[in-house]
Amino acid sequence: MDSTANKIDPARADRDDPLRAFRDRFELPQGVIYLDGNSLGALPKSVRQRVAKTISEEWGEQLIRSWNSADWVHLPQRVGERIARLIGAEERTVVATDSTSINLFKVLSAALDLNPDRRKIVSERENFPTDLYIAEGVAKQIGKGHRLVLADTPQDILGMLDEDVAVLMLTHVNYRNGYRHDMAALTKSAHEKGILVIWDLAHTAGAMPIDLTGAQADFAIGCGYKYLNGGPGAPAFLYVNPRHQGGFRQPLSGWFGHRAPFDFDADYRPSEGVEQYLCGTPPVLAMVAMDEAMALWDDVDMETVRAKSVAMCDLFIQEIDTYAEEFGLKLATPRDPHLRGSQVSYSCHNGYAIMQALIARGVIGDFRAPDIIRFGMAPLYLSFAEVSEAAAILKQILETRTWDQPEYHVRGAVT
Amino acid sequence: MDSTANKIDPARADRDDPLRAFRDRFELPQGVIYLDGNSLGALPKSVRQRVAKTISEEWGEQLIRSWNSADWVHLPQRVGERIARLIGAEERTVVATDSTSINLFKVLSAALDLNPDRRKIVSERENFPTDLYIAEGVAKQIGKGHRLVLADTPQDILGMLDEDVAVLMLTHVNYRNGYRHDMAALTKSAHEKGILVIWDLAHTAGAMPIDLTGAQADFAIGCGYKYLNGGPGAPAFLYVNPRHQGGFRQPLSGWFGHRAPFDFDADYRPSEGVEQYLCGTPPVLAMVAMDEAMALWDDVDMETVRAKSVAMCDLFIQEIDTYAEEFGLKLATPRDPHLRGSQVSYSCHNGYAIMQALIARGVIGDFRAPDIIRFGMAPLYLSFAEVSEAAAILKQILETRTWDQPEYHVRGAVT
């Protein structure tokens, strides 16, 4: 690999950055280079005011009336429409609600119900664990012998798509190594075998353009608190292709999914639209934070985001290429931008301690067991100069072995 | 009924009120008598500051590190312990998480799994509809012929508890008429027939003392946004009796219910404690609002709350007794305090319009189809003078027929 090819100059790249102005719309702490927006996105400045207003005026002053006057009741749909634009979904196909895990439970249950004669759910061993746990839970509850079959590598998936597979359930971009699947091609192959496809967009939404409609995806789910910057534990989202809406498909049949919740019928009559996938009362404070974070995206062109993301990952890889071999860092993320998301990961010995030493120096990435250090690139608020500096600080830490201090080896609850 | 017996003097009752000081800890709008705390509790003043701090300092400054440094990761357990004290639950039996509907899905699934040879779920036709909808969803997904059998009146329940009933699922206090079940007696009768019992405490928690441990309840669920004042769509809670913890019982098997979420195992190994009933990432902003609201309860004696609640309901009923018959108001709530919760409901013609006219005069209660006007008594922030004034304003509205104006007949989305 010739690392001088297309060498990126950070200063020039920052000068020419069409997204430069967005940085000012985020609260970023002094002395920190934040490369963990793929775990928790930074705080959009306007969220504080918006939530304060909701608490003081809508809850405090208007009280129960705000369900109508502030239209709290339609927050899941309103936020859903804002997310829809970023993921290539049509109107009335996306709602913001619950958590990613719960939303997967809903759409996986629906997908199995739509494909009742088949028993296999195909996914990857390296998928984010909660997705696999939820599939276990769904299969156990249905109790008809559904089983989860896991591919060891992305390349194995195609060969596993046979006539007994009901659902292919994949995370578009791998949380650990950043590998990105070809959504359109895999969806097409699965459909040719009569298999429904669920895409988890946790590491995709807000990181790159995507076209669920074009790919003819059946269902999708995703996360509000990563690249979308919706806040810690923000409401998640789900997408249901219009051809699968209607019927009584998902088992979390709470009152917000009812056709007329405030008629207080004893019988569940599901909404015909994507609203059927709502369940309980929406968490308004978390929802308005998410709504405000999403408002910022209304001004964003996703192709521009992707171009900057690719350039930032390229820059980071190029700079680390100059010392990776010497210190035993092995690039875990594909070099080819077409095969990756918006993060760069390395496997290395002592990865946990190295990441702790980085954090102590103000470079925040994260560690994922067993041996991955992970750096997320959030184009709305990061500069090329920061990316370059992070690579330089990592080099210093490795050269001086500052990671080899006892305090950097102490594990926290969340790493 | 002799309405002059034990006549309550509002001025004296307010002067002697041991909970008087709590009112100052709430934000209450001028010109409003808020009798809808059973739908959305009022705003505790300290919530605004707490949420602002979480947004600015924990999310904005500390970012991802707050999962450890601010202990976000244990919010469900911490808030759960605060709720546990109010509902007579032991330590490590309650978590705050998800919505009431989703929590019912979890505990009902677990209860059916624990009683696998029986096929009936008994509840009431007048139960809050989402509870019935969720039972439909669980039964459909399990697909083993479970069916929901509904009692027409509370008195019918005992006779329905036969050897094919797996679960008795009741809301302790009826949302519409305020009728309260005898939790200890019904639980005991159900257990004698080998039936597990789930109590929905939506209209109980924060309204009166309760003793889940003493009643030997199997499971309970409840709501954070009513009497507990956790904010609109606040996290709900669930209780699991220690004898039912362990195993792999509930199907929403997300990563926060895993024994070691941050080991990122491919296989689900459930936590042995009540934490197994957690699913996805907790919504931190909603959780800290709830935590702050619950901190206020640490200073509250629930017997005192109940005594004031009973007296307020008695006062309201006494005053309305003087004109109820003349205007066709029929008391829907039992007169006997042992048989009711903390609300007073009347059935009447034109109930929707009457409630709209009341709201226009600053008396906020709510309407529940088909004909119920409902007034919730939240002892922490209401005065007896307000209760008395509300009854007087209702009388004026009925005397002058101000409810009979077109604008009071226009239905909103949420009534």
C-alpha cells in the first residue's frame, strides 16, 4: 500500500470543508478530540434550550394539555419523518420509538410472521450482540423451532441463503471493525430466495447516505444516540416497507399502535400504517431532544457528509500507516471506502490500556473486546486537524509506552 | 347518604395538613387547579436543573465517559430502588425501564412460561385497554391457544379462577372509575388455585401505601408519569418477586439484561436478578428526570399521603353531593375509601363538553369515553381549598350551562 498516494493535507482539507460551519452548532469540551460519536454523538447546542422549554412551559405550565397543544402525541411520527430523509425512506414508513433492541423484536417478529413456513434466521457471529440476543428471545417465545444461523465471515452469507431461511438480519456496518455490507446486492440475493431482510442501521444513519427504498429493504431499525446525536439512550427508530404494513404483525401491541388509542376500546385494532409499531406512551423529554438534534440534519447533504467521512478515515489510516507495523497495530477496517462505514479500528495487544492512555490525553475513542481500538469519524463536528493530531498522540503514547501504567489497566463497567 | 357526617372544613384541613410544605417543591401554573395528576403529574422544581446539568455537563462535557462517571449505566436500578420503597418491594426486585406496556409484555410472558400447562389469562373488560392489547399480542405470538377471559365486574373475578387459569392480570385501581381491588385477598385466592398474579400499579404508585411483599404478588408493573411525577412518558417500572427471578423467562432479551453486557458475548446469558428484565440502552434524559422526581419521595410518608388523599376525595364528593342529582351527575367511584384509589369520577351526559368548560375555567381534570369525568387527587401539591373551589366551579358551569357552547364539543386527539 502506497501511503503517499492521494495524501491528504489536514489544513487544506479543513479550509475547503463545506461542513465547517456545523461545528459551531455543537457543544464540544475544550482539550478533547472526540472520536466516539459512533458510540454517543456530541451535544447539539440547541438541545439544551429545547428541553428546558419542554420542561418549563410544556410540562410545567401547560401540563396534560401539551399532548395536544405541543403535539407531543405525534412526536414519534415527526421525528420519524426527519430520519426517513437520511435513510432513503418514503414518507410514513419510519417512526422514532423505544430502543433498537425492542424495535428489532417487533420487526423480526413481523418478518417471521410474514414468512411462516421457514425456520432459519441468518445473521453474523460478529453482529452486535443485542441483535443476536433478541433473535434468541423471539425464537424461544414463538417456540416453533426457529433457529439462528450465524455466518463466520461476511463472505459466507450468500452461500447460506437457502429455501429454509425466513429472514436475513444484518447490521449494515459492523460495530467492531467498521466493515460495510452491500445492502442492495444482499437484499436482492435474499429476495430471489424468498427471504425477508432486516437492516440494523445503528452505525449508518447520519454517517452516510443510504437508500432503503432503492434497495427494497423489508425492515430496518437503528439508533438515535450515535451519529444522529439524539442524546444518551435516545429513542431508536424503525422502518417498515409499505408493502409490509397493515395486518396484526408485531406482538408489542400497545395502545399507541392502536387505530384510535383514545377511544379506549377493549379490542386491539392495529393502525394500518407504520404507527402499528408504536407501543406505549412516548418518552417526551427524550423525544424532544431527538427532534431538536434531527432538526440540524434538515440542513445537511448526506453525500457531502460521506465525502468528508471517507477523507477523514483515509487521513487517519495514512498517518497511522507510518508507524502501525512498528507498534503492532493491525488495521481491522477495510482500506477500500466502499467496504467500510465511518470508523477506523485497529486490533492490537493492550488495546484497553492504550485507549485509556489516549483518553487521558484527551483523545476519546473506545475499546471493544477482545482487542479492538475504535475511532469514529463524525463529519459534522470534527476537523481534519483533530484527526491528524489524534494519530500523532497515539504515536507518542506507543513510543513512550505511557499506556503501560497500572491505572490504565483498571476496567470500568462500560469500556 | 348523610353528607353532613364528618364534614371537612377546607381551611382547617389545609392549616393542619402535614404535607403542606411539599407544594413549594412543585411548579404549578397560576390560575389552575390541577386535578389531572393521575394522568400527568406536576413538575417537581428540581427536575429542570437536574436535566440541564445532565445535558450540559454529563452529555456535553463528559460525553461517553458519563456512562461510568455519572453512573448512567445503573440508572434503571437506582430509580427502581426508590420506587421499591413506595410499593412495599424488597431491594433488587424493581427496575425502572421502558414503558408500562412493554413491561407488561415481559412479565406476562414470564408468568405464562412459569405456568406452562394452563391456557387462560383472566382480566377485566374495564382494565386499561393497553393491558388487554398486550395480552392479545403475547398470546398470539406464543401461539399455543392462550386466551384472554374478561370479567364484566370485579365481583365476577373470584368465580373465574379455575384450574386452567395461568395468570390473573389486574390493574389495582381502575383508571376510569377509581375502583380499587383487594390486592392481598385476590392474590391469596389466585395462589390457592395455582394462578400467578400480575398487578398494574399505574394508578397506585405514589397515591397510597402498598405492600407487594406482604401480598406475595408475583409480578407488578407501573407508570412513572402519573402520581410519581416523572414527566411525560417517563420510564415505567416492573417488579419481580425474588422467587421468580433467574432462568431465561422474558423474551425481550436485550443486552442490558445480559449478565455482562460489555463482554459482547454472542450468546445471551441472562442476569440472575431483576436486571434480566432490562432490554436496550436506557433513555438517560428521561431517567434522570424520573430519578429527580423520585428523590422527592424519599422524604414522604405514604400513610400520610393516603390519609390526605382520602380526605380530599371525601371533601370533593361531599360538596358535589349537594348538586349532583339536580344536574345528573352519577358518582362512579365507590364512597367507601377502602374500595377506591385517589380519584373521583362521575358519569354524566355531555361529560366531554363539561370537562372542556372546566378546563377553560382553569380546573383541569379529564374525560374518559364514553361518559366519565375524572378528577385525580395528588396530595403532595393540592390543597383542600382547591378541591372545594373546583367543586364550586363545576356547580357554576352546570347551573349556567356554559358547557353548551360549540367550542367545548370539538374533540382533540387526546382528551
